[in-house]
Amino acid sequence: MVFRFLTILSLCLYVGCAIGPNYKRPVVEIPEAYRGDLQEATAKSLADLPWWEVFQDPVLVQLIETALQNNLNLEIAVARTEQAYRQSVATKSAFYPQASANGSAGKSRTQTFVYQTNSVEYTSYVGALNVAWEIDIWGRIRRASESAKAQLLASEDFQRGVLLSIVADVATLYFALLELDRSRIISIEAVEAFEDTLTLFTRKYTGGVASKLEVTRAAAAEAQAAAWLPAVDIEIAKVENMLSVLLGQPPGKIPRGIPLIDQRLPDLPVGLPSSLMERRPDVRQAEQEVVSANAQVGVAMGNFLPRIGLVAMWGGATENLGDISSGSTSLWNVAGELSAPLFKGGLLYSEYKAKQAYWEEAKANYELTALNAFAEVSSTIVDRRLRTEQRIARQRQVSQLTESVQLSITRYEQGLANYFEVLQAQQDLFPAEFDLAQARLDERLAVINLYRALGGGWELDLNWMPVADEPTEETKTQPKTKSETSASGSASVPIVSSSSDSAVQKSPSNQ
């Protein structure tokens, strides 16, 4: 009867309040709109898209899938989540009675009297089942379980952050490779152009209408262009090796898909600032750290209070092993238990103050993480808009310089211009083409960085592998039209088309 009463009492206390402060989210000032966002704020956001709808290059999608399967940083994050889950389960076990069993067997001999030589031998067998149960009257165990659960959620959010970083990092390095491929083509074109110029100057020199100076200057320009190619190849090898590490593979060649100029990325609004707190994995992780620290304060407060529990024992002791379970040899005990700290030299108070300080640290870290998140999004918004303007300006520059080179060569052949005009025009063109390739890369990286800053893919939870839509019987037998075959699965998503790229593409050097 007493046991039933205490059980009901413990359940009532469990569903009631627990010692320590209840969690309240720290106040963070949320801006009404992101700085630099010229679009009207809407609930729709780029972050709502899964990553495979952001990137349309099949080769890039395959590389990201490989990284999500093999990346070692992700394995570390998964192991940490598993540790946190097991720790959470272990903490919850304190709610339940703890049972143990012990037994012993022994033989002894004693003398009946001090001055007599005869002795008596004893054989004994003892077995017992022990049960102990701490009743969580103050909610100390409940707070410990709350803290462990928050740590589990924080580990899951950390894992989400790793997943997002893997996707963004693979895409960043892949686009960097595509830019380097374009730079390699520019280097080859530069060498060929300067070789043609050298041939032209040499022919003029042989004909006696040009000086040796013109030939040597043209040869030096050709040698300078030839040095660009090894430098680009070195960077390609470095980026491929870095990408191989992300893929969880030994260093090796990386396949390429769609050229950088044809890569299309979504052009969607950023969403409401208030939603960022629920999307960014680092902000969510920081908040769970505050939840855990808050619960640990309650645990530290509970350590000041008495612990109340029940202990019970049932067993037997006999000289014959076969009789140990008989009623005549049984032993049992049921008792209540109370233990309270009286003096520990300031240990409990110091632990309590330490937990309070840890909560202050977690709270400040959460506020800082949130502020950094808003700042990062605002910076990437401005970056996305201005990178497009920069790329358009670079295109105009390359277009004008391309025409300038053609005019200078024509004027030189007609004797209307000197060698310096030709070399200067070429030496201005090819660095500008490198700058244009970099501008195209920066324009696309700005979208990737914005997707990362917004906490892209937040609705995917921990399953980031794309799920292929299984075709129905009707779609299996229905032939696809040409437009359906070429259409993307996310055709309704606005795309950064860089349509103005083609508007000024009048020479192969611009492609």
C-alpha cells in the first residue's frame, strides 16, 4: 500500500514543476528586414529549396551525393549525435528502479570453545535480489533528462550544419574548378594570340619594316602568357585535391559537367528575418545549448536537497544450495531511504555557481550567433546583387577590349599603328578575361553563400539524400515530349540566367 502511494506521489511530482528556472528564450532583437534587401519581404525563401533543386548540374549533384555518403566530418557529426542519444537514454534510466543480484558461497570452520580442540565446519549459500529507486520529488532527475535531451537536439543541429557545409563547400569548389577550366582556356588562347603577334612582328622584321625591339617585346609577351598555364594547372590540382577530401576519397581527377557560364541558380527572395532563427542550424544549436545549461542549473540546485528513495531486498541463506529458494530460508527487507548533504566544503555551492556561469556563457553565445547570422545574411544579400553588376561591367570591358585588339592589329598591318599599340591591347584583354571568369564565379558563389547563410535545406531534417520520384504506370508508358525531356524538375523556380552574358558574346574569347 505504501509502495503504491509513493508511486502515485512520484508520478504526480514528475508531471508537476521541477526545481530550477524554467527555460525562456533569450531576447534577441530581430530586424524587420535585412539590410540591403531591395525585394519585398515574403515568407517564401531560397532556404526552402532542397539542395538538388538549387543545383541543376547532374555531375555536381552526383558529387554532393558522394560527399554526403563518404565525408569524414559527417561521420564525426553522426557519431556525436549517437553519443548524445545514448547519453539521453542513460539519463532517463534514473527514473526507473535499479535492480541488481548478488550471491555468495563459502565454507568455514570454527572452534566451539577456546580450550577445546574439536571444531565445527559450516557451509553457507546466500543469494539476494536488490532493488533501489530514487523518487524524483524535486525534479532533479527530470532536469538532468531535460539537459541531456537538449544536448541531443544540439548534436542534431550540429549535424545539420555539417550537412549544409558539405553541400555548400562541394558546390563552391566545383564552381571554382569550372572557373579554373575557363582560365586555362584563356591562357591557351593568350599564348596562341601572342604567338600570332610574334609571327607577325617577325615577318615585318624580316621584311625590314620592323625593329628587333618589336620582336623581343612580342616574344616576352608570349613567354609571360605561357607562364600562366602552369600556374592555373597548379591551382586545378589543389582544388581537385581539396574536393577529393570532401568526397572522402584519395586525391584524384574530378569530373566536370556544365560549363560555368551555363550554370543556372535560383533567384528567390530571402524570406523573413524572423524565420532565420528556426532555419539556421548554428542558431538552433546555440539555443539548445542554452536549454541544456538552464536545466543544469536546476540539477545543481537539486543537489542541495535531500534524496528520497525506496530500497528492497529479497533472497535466502542456507547450508544446502537446493533449499535457497524455500520459504524457510528466505530473507527480505523493505525500507525508505533519505540522504541529505550537510557539509561538503563549498562543493555544491561552487558547482551551482559554475552552472550559472555556464548558462551565462551559453546565453551570450546564442545572442552572438544570432547577431552574426543576421549580419551574414545581410552581407550575402548585398554581395549577390552587386556581383551581378560587377559581372555585367566586366563583360562590357572584355567586349570593348576584344574590339580594340582587332582594330590595333588591323591598323598595324596597314602601317597606321606601332607595335606597342598591339601589345598593349592584347595585354589588357587577357587579364580582363580572367577577371570576367572570376566575376562569373563570384556571382554564383554569392548565391551559394546566401543559401548557406539562410540555413538552406532546413526542412530536410537529417536526411539530405535526394529521393527520386517513382514513376506511375501511366508515366512509365507515356513517351516524353522534347520539351519535357529538356525541362528541369524545378522549372517553376526563377533562375539566375545571366541572360546578358549572351548579349555581348561576339567573340570566342568571351565564352
